[in-house]
Amino acid sequence: MLAIKGLMADLQDEDKTILKGVDLDIPAGKVHAIMGPNGSGKSTLSYILSGKDGYEVTGGSATLDGVDLLDMEPEERAAAGLFLAFQYPVEIPGVGNMTFLRTAVNAQRKARGEDELSAGDFLKIVRAKAKTLKIDADMLKRPVNVGFSGGEKKRNEILQMAMLEPKMCILDETDSGLDVDAMKLVAEGVNALRSEGRSFLVITHYQRLLDHIQPDVVHIMADGRIIKSGGPELALEVENNGYADILAEVA
Amino acid sequence: MALAKLKADAAEARMAGLTLPSGFDGARKDALGRVAAMGLPSKRDEYWKYTDPTSLTQPEPIAAALFDAQETPLFGAVDRVKIVFVDGVFDADASDDLACEGIEIARLADAAGADIHWASELYGTLETRGQSPVERPLAALNTAFAQDGILIRATGKAAKPINLIYLHGDTGSDVMLHSVVKVEAGAEVTLLETGPAAARLNSVLEVEVATGGAFHHVRSQGRDHERRAVTHCFARIADESLFKSFTLTVNGQLTRNECIIEMLGDDAVAHVAGACVGDGTAFHHDDTVFITHDALNGESRQVFKKVLRNGAVGVFQGKILVKEGAQKTDGYQISQSLLLDGDSQFLAKPELEIYADDVACSHGSTSGAIDEDALFYLQSRGVPLQAATDLLTLAFLAESLDEIADETLADDLRDRLESWLARRT
């Protein structure tokens, strides 16, 4: 589904190379996790895939179901089925959460040539999905993420994911800032979305999230490259020994 | 002395082609005297430093193309009393009967033949009070020469809002309208004004709100691109009264909206707000507000938001004056601009002058670009760049629209703004 080959990228303003040739292939229906020390380029990879400004791709490619992602505007990538759950969801004062969700859902439907959802149908779907994520009516009414707790923001990301039904979901440190219960709730929300046609890339520092969202493959990223890949046991190894052994092994 | 001479000459030239209408003769004559004494404004006046008054003061108006909005009238779904002026001339056929439960309505042009006592007492009175400490000569000019307008006296809760609808039919129309509203004790009325009115408009609205009365004012100045307008609202409000005014300005070439409020009674509340969307170097929009607290426990709010792009210019001059003894005043003022490019300009002059020692007054002014992070967040959810920009623009204006008490009116304005933005106004 997601195929990344030799992806290289610089920070635009600072002549600094962040990605030094990332190779990653995530088949449909699979969950891959990326772990790695701070500054290894994990978040940058998620931003470049979703089209954030400020980075310059200097080499390689990234395709979603064979379609070149890097050539598209961020909204086109979204309509093509890519979703990024932000590490730090953005607060948007003045835009109601419900308006935001409906605008997003209908914009994507429109881009795909589908009919927009009626207000009534939309409301029904949102309410049902919000309920399973323990998002109350008040949170839907409030401006996007404004005054939300860390946990509420992350649950709101998962709600957006549930509403938009993307085929490729990238979760950028979705566990950061979450307590144990909130992490469980978020993981349940993600697991409920797992299906044969949907893939996940879970970026995390901690093995604990991967207890809840069982990955098929775990990758270790360091200094702008994937340096090691393996099964879920790789995450446990990191949890127990840190990155030092792995880094030494490949050096 | 050179400046005074220049201003006096401008006044003389402007008045040369005008004749005094009849009705409120004494007030008109006094106003004439004020104009002669003050002269007309010049760019060298402190309060006209950021806005060039020339096109407002010169004898002939600059022609303005007519604009067909091709949409249903604003507030069309609201049950209201429609009073229509075409280029400043009352259109009886297009208007509803001047009757509504809870209020008395009369035309200014009919006042000459009828002795409308309450109106004679007010006409020009609040304008005169508003000439100090800052002169507003164009308002005095209006008091002297206004051809028409509406006189409204609310004695109870008005059954419907009154909608003054100003239509523009002649590319060279030069219009002065003067309306007076008196809200008696405990009474309540909502006044709606919808533009564009004329090629050049000079309007004065005088509002007196008695004890416990409430006045709501919601105005939209039209989508035409070339009009020039100076509007004045003079209000005097008593104990426990409420005054709320909101103005939406989209397009137009030059707009100066002055609002002067005197809070003379204890526990009074005055809110003035404005939202403006301007595009292009020809767009110049100026909000000039002066609120005087002269009683206890007064609460005033000024909330002004401007969205400017392609070289548009916005001006805000807002003042809160707290007089000696006006203790427990709560004054708030915010003026903000969203600059959608590097060519647009926002000029803000917030002023506080406080002579009481137990008050809470705050003011703030900001200028900024659109939030890139919010923009990317929206795009990453599939919202195209332009739609995302519009959504954030509406969100920026939201705080000022929230000042409108009536949700139906506010929603109508929000919906219009949304569709206008989508059509690039």
C-alpha cells in the first residue's frame, strides 16, 4: 500500500539533511511500527508523507497504491486515503469541531466524486463514533482542540480518522501525553479500524502502545534511515536494552 | 491659521450647492454654525491622519458603479418592517407601512409638517454633544442638510426589527440621511441597516436609550465596490440600559464608521463591534470609536476584526474615556487584523484616558498572518487550501459576530460571509 524508496529530505531553511534514504514497504492490512531515538527523523517522515511545508525532498519516492504522494497537495493526499494523527493536534479557535469534521469529510467525498453527506446522516455517524471514543456532545461543539486535555486531543484525532476512513493511517507518537487509561481507549479506537484494506504506521517511543496495537513489523530508525526491521520482539528488545546495542550492531 | 482657512474654504465650497431642507429649522441653523466654525476635516487633523477625507468633503461625489449582488436580500427570512430608501429618497411602494406594535415611526422629511416633540428635542442634540472633545464636522454638515431619514420612538418592546434598506440606483448619487431613535424606559428595539445606499453617503444616527431600555443595531454596508461612506452613530444611554451595535463591511472604496457613546447612567452596557473584509489597494476602512464612561459600574466592549488582502488598508481609532467618579467601570477594547498578504496594512490607535481609580480597562491590538499550522492541519484532513483559508478567516471574524445578540441575525450574516468568501466577495 505505502511504498517508500530511498527517500531523502532536507530541512528547507537550515541546509540540514534529515532523511538519508528511507526504505519502507507497508502492505495492505498490515501494522508497522517505527521506533527510534530522538532526532532520528520519525516525525519528519510523517510530515513529508502528509505534505507539510518546510522540507525539501532531494531523492527517492513515496507512493500510495502506486500513486506518487510527493507530487500532491496535502489535501489531495488526504483524499487519496492518507491520514496523519498529529503528535501535537492543532487548536483552531473559532472553528467548531463538528463544522471541522463535516467540512473535512465532505471535502474528501467531493474530491473523490462522491455525494456530500447530509447534515442528518453526518450527525448520526459522528454521534455513534464519538460515543465509542467517549467523546461527549460538548467536545463536538467546542472549537477544534481548544481547551482539550492531552487525552481529549488524541481521542479527537482518532475520531477524525474514524470519520475519514483513510486507507493509510500514520500515528505520530499518539501515545505521548496519555495516561494508561487514555492510551487504552485510543488503542481500542485504532484496533476497531483495523481491516484488510487499511494499513497503519505507528511511530512511538514506547513499547507499551504496541502492547495494545499489535504490530506486524517493527522498524528501528536512526539518523535518517531504517537500520533494522523485525517482529514485535524488536520493540521489547528496545524497551529492555535501549538503542545502544542496535546502533552498535549496525555501525 | 492656514489649516483653519483651508478647512473653512472646504466647508464653504461644499455647502455652496446645498439648500437647507425644512423641519428642525433651529437645529439645522445651529449645525450650519458649527460647520462654519469647524470647517470640514483635512488629512492634517489628528483624527483624519490615517484616512484621507477629501472624497468625503469635496463638493461633488466620485461616481460609483452600481452592483447587483444577485442574491436574496439580507435578513430576508426575518419578519421585519422594511423601510426602503433609493439613493436617499424614501420609496413608499417598496416599503412596509410605517407601523409596528411597541413603536412609533415617522419620516424625517415629514417632520416639518408634524410637531414631533421628542424628535425636535433630540435632532442634532446628540451630534452636538459628540463634537467635544473631538470635532466631527461631517456629522454637523449632515444635521444641517440631511434630506431624509427615520424617526423611531420605542415605548414598549418592538414587535419586529426595523430594517432600513438603502439601495443604490444612480452612479452619481450623493446622500445624507439622518435618523433618530428614542428608546423609552424599559423599551426595546432592533434596528437593521443594509446598504449600499449611494455613490457617497453621509449618515447620522442619534440614539437615546432611557433607563432599562435596550437598543440593538445590526448593519451590513453592502457588497458594491466603489461607494464612499462616512457614518456616525451618536448614543446617550441611561441607567441599566443596553446599547449594542454591530457592523459588517465588505467592499466599498472608503468607509469611515464613527461611533460615539456616552454612558450617563449607572450599570449601563455598551457593546460596539465590527467585522470587515477588504480586497485590493482601493479598499480603505476606518472604525473610529469614542466611549465615555460617566457613571458607576458601566461595562463597555469594542471588538473589531478586519481581514485585509491585496493591499487593502484598515484603520482603528478606539478610545475609552473614564471620567472622574465613573468607578467600577469595566472597559474592554480589542482590534485585530488578519493580513492575508504582505501588501495590506492595519493602522491601530487604541486610547485609554482614565480619571477614576477603581476601574478595569484593557485593550489590545494585533496584526497577523493566517496560522500556517492550522492551515496545514485542515489541509491534511482534506480541506483544500482556499476553503481552509476561508474557514480560518470566518473563525477570525467569529468573535465580532458573536457580539450580535440575536442568533438568527448573526447566522444570516455568517452564512452570507461564508458564501461571499467562497465567491471571493
